[in-house]
Amino acid sequence: MKRSMVIAASLLLGTSVLAEGDGIVRDGEYRYLEAQLGDQWAAQDKDIDAKLAEIRGTNGGKPPNIVYVLIDDVSFGILGNRAMNYVTGINTPNINDFADEGMSLMRMYTEPSCTPTRTAMLTGRHPVRAGQEEVKVALVGEGLAAEEVTIAEILKEVGYNTAHVGKWHQGDIEQSFPHNQGFDWAAFPVHQQVQLSLMTQDAMKANNMIGFDPSGETNPFAIDQRFRPYGLVTGLEAEAGQQAREVHMEAGEVWTQAKYHEMNVRYQAQAIEQINSLAAKDEPFFMQYWPLYPLNFVYDQEQQKSRNGGYMAEKMELLDEWLGEFFTAIDNTDKADNTIVVLMSDNGIFNYYSPNSGMMELIYRGGKTQHLEGGVRTDAFVRWPGVIPAGSAAGDIVHVSDLFTTFARVAGGMDYIPRDRVIDGVDQTALLIEGEGNSRRDYVYVYEGPLLRSIVKQDIKMHMPAPGLPGAAAPVFNLLRDPREMNPIIGIALWAGASFQDMTKRHTNMIAKYPHLPIGKGVPYGGIENLRPESIETREVFDSWH
Amino acid sequence: MKRSMVIAASLLLGTSVLAEGDGIVRDGEYRYLEAQLGDQWAAQDKDIDAKLAEIRGTNGGKPPNIVYVLIDDVSFGILGNRAMNYVTGINTPNINDFADEGMSLMRMYTEPSCTPTRTAMLTGRHPVRAGQEEVKVALVGEGLAAEEVTIAEILKEVGYNTAHVGKWHQGDIEQSFPHNQGFDWAAFPVHQQVQLSLMTQDAMKANNMIGFDPSGETNPFAIDQRFRPYGLVTGLEAEAGQQAREVHMEAGEVWTQAKYHEMNVRYQAQAIEQINSLAAKDEPFFMQYWPLYPLNFVYDQEQQKSRNGGYMAEKMELLDEWLGEFFTAIDNTDKADNTIVVLMSDNGIFNYYSPNSGMMELIYRGGKTQHLEGGVRTDAFVRWPGVIPAGSAAGDIVHVSDLFTTFARVAGGMDYIPRDRVIDGVDQTALLIEGEGNSRRDYVYVYEGPLLRSIVKQDIKMHMPAPGLPGAAAPVFNLLRDPREMNPIIGIALWAGASFQDMTKRHTNMIAKYPHLPIGKGVPYGGIENLRPESIETREVFDSWH
């Protein structure tokens, strides 16, 4: 939805927007906490408002700029930690240095896959509420709905310039594209790395993809010529309100690993260009840099960078170099002191490709697509000069959707958060400003696609019982004593089952009251002014059954 | 063996004692490296000798004091790392601070159990070479042989005062006791924590021990009244050349968890007393503090310290406090600047008691008693003010036996290393002084008791094939890409099998040439002047079958 959203009646309220009655529709579990701690939070919010006003005062009345770096498929422990760098043989010195400059969020939860995590951050909602359950690979004719309100749209309302560079992965329809979801400018691929690095002849040769490229094949039993995705649109660039253009791809050209690398190089250059361009303007800015690397499925011929040597490990070290350059670019602007930079990963490792990719299970079990901690726990670091002490850390539970609400609060945009739907994102400004122990959540609901698979509360986690099985069959784990979720403690924590059942009800009752909204639907590749003939053909075949 | 050892002909050699021809009998794999790098090492040794002389020069001609803190059963990652503290809910702020003051050894290998690791450090030899294969629980009538030459004996030869406080676990015979193995003074229990915290009524009540305490039992089928260990000697104190005395235990008294705690408190106090007393003397000193905690099998009633709450986790936090006090005591002497302090753990967690103990598998799979990385990889930190830069780290492979040779080198005692047996410990002085990348080993042979179970070389590890199976059946792992040793890469690393077979031969050929020495044998509890009647009775029953 563009800037024309209806502002709820809560606009009439004062600045202490988090107190009960601010009109934001919260999940039941948050209300349960609020009933216990609401007065305390309201008092703390007054201090925080004063502090935010003071920060603006020292920055010419301007709210902080926000830069959000989202890395793909890297589990907790791989980034920002020298000892773990030694364990993996993947060095991340620049990210480690960055981590030391701010707060390490030791318990950041994401959704278990790329599309859902990104939707959660953009909308402040569990993606299931927006119908954004699945990772999108080829043509789908759907994506992030115009009716969803993104953090970029909110920040536009309060005067921010906005830009997006890199992976987007929110659908292939016009309304889902970043320049139609609040970003003034964007450079992004429509699809993701499965298309860009894995669905190639190079990946077949590297034995990481079977049967994709049919060249040389003589198979009389293969009737469908479009079972293999074909003619997909690659990288787009666009300004808000305009048509998008596919770039660096000619009609008839075959996508290769070399072109994937060039795309990565281009996004890195564009990220730095955008920082410089945004910082040179008078308005505050919000910028997303969502790199495609380290996801990669082909070895390079060039000199190996890491001890690990896996094809993703190599790109992780390259990305670390690039991020060092990106942070330097931020530091070289005159806006660095009033810029919040958040760096994190979107979900756990793509473990189907371990160990050749070099990315592996470490502390937590599981990876991408899974509700296990290895799927939904990632490294996350926040740098906010002058506000967050260097070298700090927080063990509090945070969910990626909290960034939506927190960024809105910090920017003065709480009034633009929609009041007609559930917002899962919790305002964590208190945590950033007051430090560890000030989170406003001690719970997370963990979905795999449309299914609620786990509930985390404090240090305890329940895996939901299989459909039809009684609650007593659900395994319960103590994550401190059993981080790998191997030894259920149901026998010695039987009280927890009942409390988790209550949590389930508090969640599902709110869904009944505020049903999920539908995913956006439309013609794939709408609003692209230079579609290649092969993309048009692919869309026609796709449309035949819709 | 006491100070009367025969000095080998190599005494006639110069100071560059590590070059080929220093007379020390090395394992085949070391020689294989030496054939490649010996000239380089010899040149480096000249620089190191100069540096050691310079260090002595700035310390009144005295070699460095050495303090060796060995913690029990804590796997790699639990100590010294803030992020991992958050994962486990076990905070170790004092150990973390200590780690920051020196070098973190990121790849320290131990033996997989207490007795073997301690023998390896004391003798510089894989414990199997000294017959010290097994952990000793109750009466065994055996232990570290007088013929073994300990690091304490070597340091005595070059004028050090020596003391040992805490766990010892090298046997129950007189020759094996620390005051007969090079220590001027020692306070130590004859047995270990299984006796001291687990073989108690308290541990039965806590459901961590079955059937040990027969009180109230009426079982006509239980004939043997000494199947349950009984009347075991507890804590001893002794001076070199004198009889030992059992302390704080009266005839007929029943050992309890409370007494175990008192013993821990006492050793902590004695460790600080010893530091102060040793530092007040003119001679250089070598002190071992080997705490019994965190091994513990009973919850305390007092206020919980950790978020984790497990009964070992609680004691880990208590020990961290105590070590903070111990380090402060060192710093408050006037010898801190010339004192090397090494802190490490002896092997992985005692995982049979996870998750109630609060100690769990983390990054590496497995624990105590196992050849898996989780059994033999531990945290290790070396502080050497003015020599090792604060905050440094080394990814080099080090084995606990290397401390023997390195301490001997640093103290100027290389000439007292015996020349009639294989010494596995590699001199790692270059690593300490020149930093990362200067280890003189890239291999480890991993034993479980008498069995060679794995060979590690660089980042590759082979699990030995089961007896009778061909070498091609041995799984090979890349530890960087697969730290949990789950996915054998034999198909893509077939070359490694042959190289590992060569390594096996280089090791077994040296065993054939220098056969293992026998374990020390004797009367249990010899040389204790105040044996309780129940201990005498127990020894008599034990002797009946010997």
C-alpha cells in the first residue's frame, strides 16, 4: 500500500504510543505481558520519548537514519565471533569489528526461510498473516500485497528517503516490487539465488543441480518443455511510481554463474553509491542492503580465500570484505553518528548443501525451512553511535518483526502503523536504549510456512504435537541445557504443557478475530517495460492454467 | 621418579635443544615434519633462545613462574566466550576476562578422560605409553609409575619450588602421589568426584546414583558386602619426602556432599595461600590448581547463580568467581609479570548427566570418554604478560602433552627430559612467542584408553576402522565443514586414506621400537600415616584377590 493509508483514530493520542490504548492490535501473548507490566512500560516510555527527543536535538532535529543489512542463510554463531570463525574456518573480521561497535543480539529469532523473514521485517507481521508462507522460486503470479504496509512506507510518511539494493524475494507481481512498497529507488532480482546461481549449467557441472539444463538431452518421454523454468526475468531497477527495467540481460542471452557474480559486484557498488547519495541529501534516510552472497552453488577458479574452502564459505569471506567497504562508506559520510546500522541473517544455513558449501550446523540443530533453533536463530548486531555502548550484548528474545515497530518508533512513525490488523512486531526501543533485560517479549511463535510448529517462551520450547495427538505428546525442551533440542524434558516440566496450551489459544484466538489477509495476486512480471521475448513466452505458458 | 634421574648424553649439546640430534625420542610423525621443516625450526630456535634469555634478563635472571589451572570436564566453547555464555546460560566473566589477557588456543586437544589427560600433561607422553589408560574410581593398587618423569620433577631440577592443589587422580599407590612426583607440597584427594560427590546418599536422593548406599536395604541375594566401594580415603596433604595425612575426616565418619563442598572451599583457600607463599620466595615456582568443581552431582539449596540452573552449571559459575579471586591473588603478588598462567579443561563434558547437570554438547559432538571432538577439544588460554599480546588467538593444533615440553623449554629444563622413551609433547614455545601459525604439530593421535580411535591431521580426521575392517571402511571428516563428524567425505577425499595409513604406521612403528612402559603397581594407600580403620579394612579385602 502506498502512502495513502488510512490513519487510525489513535493519531489523536499523545506521543507515548505504546501504552495500552495506542490502538495497535497486538497478539494475545503481548497483551498477557502488558497486563503484568504495562504500567512499568508506560513509565519507561516517557523516559524513552525524552531520550529520543534529546537524540534528535543533537542531530538538528532529525531522527536517525537506518541502514538494514540482511545476509542470506547464515546460522547463529558464524558471524561476529572470532572463536567460531576458527571452528568454521570462515573468517569474518569486518563483521566481527562491526559487532564490537554496538550491541550483539544474542537471541534474535527469524522465520525459517527467506521470503517469510523478509515479509516479517517489512510488515511487522508473521508472514502467514499476509499469506506470504512460501519461498518463491519461479513464476508464481503472487507476492506481497499492496494492502500490506511496509516499514519503508511508514518511514516515507515521516519524511525519509528510501532505497533498496539486492535480494528482495517478495513475489513476481508489480505490487510486490520494492519501488511499489515504499522505496524511492531499488535494484533487485525478481527471483533469488536458486535461479541465479543454482539453475545454471555451471551448477549442473558442479554436481549441485540435477537435470535443469536440457542441452544435449534426447528424451522422448519428456513432453513438457516448460517443466524446467525458462526465460525468467533477472535483475530489475526501478524508481517509485515508474516502470521497472531489466538490466544487463539481452534477449536470448543465457544466464550464467559469471553473470551472477557480476550482479553481486554491481549490488555492492550500488549499495555504496546509494549510501553516498542518500547521505548527501537533507532528509533522513532508510536503506536496505540485502546481499545475494554468500548463497552460491559453484566453486570459483580463483584463489581460495578461506580455510574452509566451501563454495558458500568462500563467498561469505568475500561478502565480509565487501561489508567492510560498505561500513567504511557509511563512516565516511557525515551522517554516521546519527545512523543506526543493523546487520543480521534471515535464517539458518541451507543445510541441504552441507558440507560442500562449507556452511554447517554448529551450535543449534537444523537449518533453513526448519522450526528448530538452527533454522530460526541468527546472528544480529545493532550499531547506534552515542546511544548503544560499543561491545554490549543482550540475551533478550527479539523477533525480526520487532525491527518494523522499533524502526517506526525511533523514526517517529508509530502513528502510521495500521490499526486494522495484528502487528506482531514489538517495540524494542527500550532494549536498544536501556540495554539488556528491557525486551518486551519473552516468547516467539515459530511457523514453518502455514503451520505453527513451535512455541518458545523464556528458555523453554515446545514442539507442537502432530495433528490429532494430545498436548501431552508434545516434546518440551530447555534450550540452555539442551540447545540442540534432543532431550525432551516433559517428565520434569509437565507444568509447561498447560502454559503452552494457553499460549496457543492466546495466539489462535487473535487469528480468529483478525483473520489472515490474502497474498497479493496478479500477472507475473507486470510493470516491467523491457520484458525479453522469452520472458513473455514463459508468462504466456504460465497464464494458460491460471 | 625423583630428582635422581639419569641425564642423557644430550646434556653435552648446546642450548638449541630442539634441532635434530637433541636426543629426545620423538614420534614418527614429528620426525616426518622435522624432515620437512627442521632447518627452519633450528633457525627459529636461535631467535627463541635469545628471546628467552632476554625475558630472563628483565626478570633478574629468573625463568618464568608457571601456574597451571586445569578444570574438569568442560567442552570447547563453554569458557571464555561471551556469546557461548549466552547460549548455555552459564556466565564465566572472570575466565572471559582472563582469556582476553592472553592467547586463546582455539585447537587444544586433550585425551578424552581425566586420568589420561593429566598423565599426558605431567609426562609429555600419551598416557598409554605409561600404562595410564583408565580412569580410576575406587581401589586399584596402581597409578603413575615412579619411573615416569613429570614436569614437576624437571622443574625441580632447574630450581623451581612446586606445589599442587586439588584433583590429582593418578592412582592410589604411594609412588603415584604428587609429593612423590616432583611437588614440594600437595593437597589432593586420592580419588575423584565420582567418589566425592556421586557415591553419596545425597546423590542417591538426587536420583543421580542408583544403589550405592545400602542403608535400609534388605536384600538376601546381595552376598558381597564390598561390591559397593567403602571406607575410601578422601583428602590428603603431604610434603615431599614425608608420609601423607588424611585431613578433615574422622574414623567412622560418613562422607557427604557438604564435606565435598568444604573440600572445594578448602582447596580454593589453599590455592591462594600457595600462590602467596610461593611468590614470597626467591626461587621461581610451578603451581598446579586443579579444581574439583564444576563436577558435582547434587543440587544445592542455596540461591541459584546461573540462568542454566544445572547442578554442574551452578558450580561452574561458582568456580568462575573463585578463579577470579585466584587471578587477583596472582596479580597482587610482585611476580605476576613473570608468571605464565595456563587455564584449560581436561576433556569434554560428562555427557551422561546432560541435561540435568546443565553441561551439554555444543559445537562438537560427543563428550568425556569419546574420541570425537566433543570429547577431546577444550578451551585453553595462556597469559604471559609482556610476551603474549592480550587478545591474541591461535588456530594451531596443540596437544596437552605439549605443555610438558614447552614448560621445560621455557624453564631451561630441556636437558632433563628423558631420552630413553618416546616424548609426544612438542615444544610450542615458538607458538607462544611468535604467535599463530608457529605450532610444530599439525596432527594428533586420539586414544580411548588403550585403543587408537582417531587420527587428526590438519583439518581432516579419520576414525580408525573397526578391527578387521579394511582402511577403506574408515570414515574421514573435514572438521571445518563438518565439526560434528556426521558426514564422512571418503568419496571425495580418498587420497587421505592412504596418508592416514602412513601416519598409523609411523606411530605404531615407534611403539614397536619403544614399547609402552608398565603402570606403577603397589599396595593401595601406601604412605598414609593416619589411615582410618575402615580404609584399612577395605584395603585388606582388596588385597585378598591380588
